[in-house]
Amino acid sequence: MALSFDFLKSVTAHTKRSVFIYGIYVFLLAIWRYAAHDVFDPYKCSSLLTTGSWLSPSDDAAVPPSNWQPDSCLFHSYQPKEAASCLADQQVLFAGDSTVRQVFWETVKMLDPTITESAARHADIRYEKNGLDVQFLWDPYLNSTAVQLIESCRTVRHSKPNAFLVLGSGLWPARYLGDSGATMWKSNVDRIVDAVKSCEGFYSVPFILPVTEPNWSKLDEARSSTILKPEIAYMNSYLSWLSQQKNVIVPTSLNLMMTESEGAYDESGIHAVKSVAKAKADVLVNVRCNQLVQDTKGYPYDKTCCYTYPGPNMSQFVILLITVLIVPALYIKSSGLLSSPRMWTEGTTGSAFVTACFIFGSTLTYCYVADRTSLFSKASKQFWISDFVIMTVLSLILGLVTLRKSDSEQGFMGRDQSNEWKGWMQIMVLIYHITGASKVLPIYKYIRVMVAAYLFMTGYGHTIFFYKKGDYGLKRVANVLVRLNLLSCALAYIMNTDYLFYYFAPLSSFWFMTVYFTMKVKAERNKDLKFLSAKIGISVLIMKIFLSVPGIMEILWWFLTRVFFVTWDLREWRFRVLLDMYIVYIGMFGAIASIKIAELKLLQHPRWPTVRIGVLAGSALALGLYHLLSLHWNAKTEYNAHHPYISFLPILGFLFLRNATHTLRNTYSTAFAWIGGCSLETFTLQFHIWMAADTRGLLEVIGSKHRTINLIILTPLFLLVSNLTSEATGKLTSALVSGLQQKKPSAPAPAPVTTAPEVAAAPAVGSEEAEKSIGEPTLPTVEPSTIEVTADPNGITSASTTEATETVTSAADATSTEAAAPTNPDDAEKGGVFASNGNTTTTSEVLTRTNEFMAAIMQHPRLEEFYTLMGDLQLRLLTVLMLMWAVNIGHALAG
């Protein structure tokens, strides 16, 4: 028996309180972890310097480990441009033995990958290029040139500031100075530390590297007989004590990099392999550069070790003020919480508009706190094929056990099937992102096909709507565009990113407008198949010229930058649009074909069974052909060049096979369909509340050592918040497009009787009867009584749209207030919250006065004029655009 997934719909529709409580639980877990582990290390500097493990360790000496992960923060592997921007016109000084020299060379290669290690082994080395000055002094005992150069800061004026200082020794004294080695080493270290302290204004970031703990099994006899474990342990213990007493930094995590994996050592048993040495250099640069580079670069915030998140800017502050204080206050008032002794009653009886604002604002706040503060931990991604397979198989099982029959005949590519299609593709995209599978080319290819399938549905669904309904009005366009972009635009401001960063909504919007204008031109002739086909072909040509010819989009981008003060990445946008350009038009042709087949009643033709068999056979061949073709391209660039011309093969092949029989067409997975219903929100919100660092890392509640538990905790909240946000966005879209109609408050309810009247059975909380039973209408909103498919961002089929005015009421009305008040005045005095210290005012009286005050405000002439003025759709949209423009100007001037 198939398992229904309707209980999730019930959860999101009737128990928003449960989602809220679970969200509070997650936040309390994050606060507990922060208080227990991060309160003394809020910026994760100590975590970077003293903790860590390899996400891909290796017990094989021939295989080096990879992907170093400090506890609770994102470790960044620096590239030449980033490192050079941080260290420009500065000097970096390295001094010590061969282990320090190895870190020196990796730092130089980080700045200039073309450099080769050509200097003598026991010699000083200097690298200078483009204002950078990086030196290495061979001083394995730290008692000669290094001390002299450091002490020269007292008398010699240096031409360049020092970025950081790296010193290291220990193995040479242990090997060549015998029993007195540790004593002499300690004396030399104390002297050089005192020299550094006397020049702390110049050497502001001094590192003393821990003494490398060798791989004792790899040491040759000469080294193993002189380098002793107790001596190395004593030296490192002294350095740990020194780091607490003096102004020096001892990155003990560099030794963890070696001891955590057999593959970290080269054949000497002392030095690190190249990749591990690069990670050591990155630790030092992360400490020195993360704050500077991240503040200069902005998003993505993918360098969270030793980093302080900036405070909210003006737009973020205003949004947080509204979402944290104003909207919750309105929600509490409208939901009836103040008029009931049960403070945890459902808020569904209040204003739907205010409830939507509360949910939407809570989502924005959650995104900000999760991904723009240190409260939640961040961690690096690591691809394991086992994780990808397990998550995929579990998702498949969930889809199979929730199969059910559709309630009505769906027809070709019906709503249930379309939502299911969007749902399972969205799940695969989520798995692809969170497991870091983008580096695996076969997976990348199929995910690209899934993105193309979304755009195919965009062209298909909107074409059917415009062909059948012919509605090209502003309201229709505004409804689709606002619904698509409301969340993405709001996140761009609250997260200080940009609109194109959430690329799916802009991409869908762009192709919706392309379909709109293509169908609108000479719309009266759309019934002419030849004319319509020619019009679509001309649209393909125009769009190809617009997107591909250099200079056209550059002019548009220049205009947007100068007038609207946006800074969008034109190269990235052009790549994404061109990658799936033709599939949208194939979707348009597919929509026209399906309409004409129905109009001409070709399904009733005697030869249709033969055609059907041929189509199904061709579909199977198309899937196989795509797979064979994709095997020929072994690089992303090669595949991307051919993807626009072959992506239709698996899409059409799957579509025809999915609709091959009546049973297949009318059977769908409720779990996948539920995800598909909020696929826009899951795609957008994954950036900040499922993953972290703008998708570059993983969001964590309880620390980096429990990756699976973090996923189990955060995934349900992510999915439920996405679903609630989808509902809220729909209501806000309706309010903006259809407007809010203010109504007069209802007359006060009669005084309650003192005798107990016969009480009818109360309607269920959240039911339609419960909503209608509440008085004091406040902000009614116009919402579609029939939801049209194409109003959904990825709508598939068309349906007529009718509108009905729904009166949304408040629970805090006179009736509910009187009902909640005690019948005995003395009881009211005793139980009222204002009845202490001689105050005779009762809670009931305060609530009554509050309602009267709110009613007077709603009847104010100025508010009436505002509602009347904002009744025009064009004015509402223009107001929103002007506000966005003003905020963009503020950002530009502040920057």
C-alpha cells in the first residue's frame, strides 16, 4: 500500500507553531555550542591555529591527504591573485631550517605558480616581484642572521611594512648538539622572541612554527638515533607555554597536518609532501589575510577562519528592524495571541497578509543569522561517492513509497507529474550541491540537463497559457515576475549579495519575458501555425544576436551600472543564458505541438498507435544517444560547448516515456511533488540555511566533527521553512499585485451574558469556519481562488484564473476578548496583569481600549487616502522599484 506524503502538507498548513518551535530548538543548539566552544574564540583564530583534520585522510604513504578542515570554520586555499592583493608592497620574512624553507617555497608559489625551486639548499633566498619582497634566511639554530635582521628594526628604517614573520627550528639542535641541544635551542628561542617583542610595531604577526614531529618509522638510522621523542615533545611543550606568555603565534595545527595522515610525509620522514606544505602556508596566510581579502572582496563569505563578520549596513539594519520588531508585533496583534490566555494558540486566525510578512521576515532573519554571523559553524565540502549514492538511493526510496494515483485525469504533462518532475530534479540538485559533486564530470552533465529541463518547462507552460488565454496584461506579467523574484531580491539586500547571484530566478524571469514578447507580437495571428512558427524562429535569431554579438549586452550592462547602480557579472550571466538558450524554444514548439495534436484530434487517428510505438522507441534511443555522445567530452568546457545542442534528447525522451501509458501518466510521488511545489524556495534558500558561505561550505549547528548529525538536524527545518516561505511569497505577491482593500471595523460585540449559554461545537483551529467566526476585519487581501499553473515559477500547463476577495480577520476582536474575559469582576482584578500595586485596570479593559485605538487608526482619513492611492498596480510596482533604486544609490555612495 502506497504511503501518502500529505502529512507534510498538514504540518505546513496547520502547525506552523511546530515549525517555529523546531526552529527555536535549532537556534538553542547553536547558542549552546557557541557558548560552550566559541565564546572565547568567536572569530575562530584559535581553531585555525590549533585544531583540524583531513576530510580526505590517507593511510597510504603514496597518497597525500587533502582538504584540511579546522574545527567550525572554513579554511581557504589561496590563489595567486588573492594572496598578492593581501601582501602587495609588503615584505615577508622566513628564517630557520628546512621545514621553514619548505613553507617559504609554497608561499612564493602561491604568489607566482611559475617559480621553480632553484636555489641552493643551505642558502638565503629572496623573491621580489610587483612590489612583493619575500625572504628566507638559512638559520637552523636561530642564532645568527635572523636575530641580527630582526634586531635591526630598532636602528634601520625599513622601506616596506612587514606582512608576517615566520621562524622555526629544533630538529638541527636535537640532531647535532646532543644532550645540550634542547637547552641551547630554548636560549636561542628566548632571545629571538625578545627581539620580536622589541619590534612588535614592525613584526605585528610573528609565527614560530612548532618543531616537526617526524614519522619515526621512516627516519634513517642517523636521524632516529639523535632525534628523540622526549626532546621534540619538550620543545613543543615549551612553545605552547611561550605562545601564552609572549606575543608570538605558534600554529600547532601544522604538526596535526603531519601526524593525522601517513601520506603527509615524504620519503625523509621529516618534510611534508607538496600538498601538505601548501596547506601549511595557507594557514599562515589565512591568519594574515582573511579579514582584509574578505572585506575587500565581499561575498561569497568563504573565509571564516580568523574572520570577523561585518555589522549590518543600513539596508540590512532596516530590514532586520522590520523583521525582528515591527512585523512580529503586528503578527502577535493580528493572530489573537494577546486576547487569549493560551499564548501558544495557532496564528492562522489572524491577518493572512501579516502572517505572510512574519514568515517571510523570519526567513530573511534566519538567513542573515545563519550565514552572516558566527553563531552557526561553517565547514568545507568534501565529495565522497558513497555519500552521493546513499542520499540518492534514500531519495529514490522515499519517492517510491509515496506513489499514489492522481485525483483526476492529468493529461499529458499534468500538474501532479510536473510538480513531481521538478521535485526529484530539485532533490538531485540539492544533493549535487551539498556533496560537492560539481567536480565529478558525469554528475555535472546530468545536473546540467536537469537545469535545462526546468527551462523547458518554463517555455512549455507559459506558451500554453498565452496561446489559450491570450492574457498579456500587466497584472499577469507582474504576478509571475514578482512571484519569481521577491525572495531573490530580498535576499540580495539582507545578505549583501546581488540579484544575479541567485541565478535561477533571474534566468526564469528572462526567459518568461522572452516567451511573453514572442507570443505578444501580432498575438491575434497566433492561431496561424506557420506564422507562429516563423515568429518563434525569428525570436531565436534575435536572441542569439543579442546574447552573442560583443558590445550589445555590454552597452546594456553599462546602462544598468550607471543608472541602477548594480554590479553584475556579465560574463557569468552570458554563460548561463547561452548554455540553455535553445531548450526554451524547444519547450515553446513542444507546447504548440501538444495544442495542435489536441485541436486536430490526432490521438483518435487510426495510425496513432503505430506513431506512439515509434515515438516511444525513439525516446529510448534518444536517452541512449545522449549518454553515448556525452562520453566523448572529458572536460567541462568541451561538454558545455555541445550541451545546448543535445540537452533536448534526454528531456524529450524522458517526457514521452513518462507519459507512455495512462497509469504512468496518472501516478506520481507525493513526496517529490511536495518538494516541487516549493522548488524555487529550496533552490534559493539552500544558499544560506542548508549550506553556508553562499554555497561554498556547509552550515553546522554542533561542530564539524558531526557532519551527518548536522545534516539530519538542519534538513527538515530547511524544507519546512522553504515550504512556508513559498506560501508566504504567494500571499505577498497577491497583496502587491492585487492590492489590499481596507474595510471598516465591525461594530462592537454585545456585552456577554452572565448565564452560560448553549455553546456550539467550536470549529477546528485554522479551519475556514474558524476564520469566518472571528470579527474585526482588518486587511483583506485579494487572492486567486483558482491557482493557475503558470503563476508558479515553473508552471507547466495553463488554467483560467479567477479572483475572489477573501476577508482576512483578526483574532483580537471584541467577541474573542469578551469570551476570554472572566465573568466575575473580582476575578478580573485578581487575574489581570495590570492588577498589582493598586492598579484597578483589568486586562480585558486594556485589550478593549487597544482594539478601539486600532480601529480609530484604520478609519483615519490619511490611511484611507493611502489605500486609495496605492490601489493602482502600476503605482505599487513603481514605488517598489523606486525604493530599490534608492537603496542601490545608498549602497553605491557608501561603497
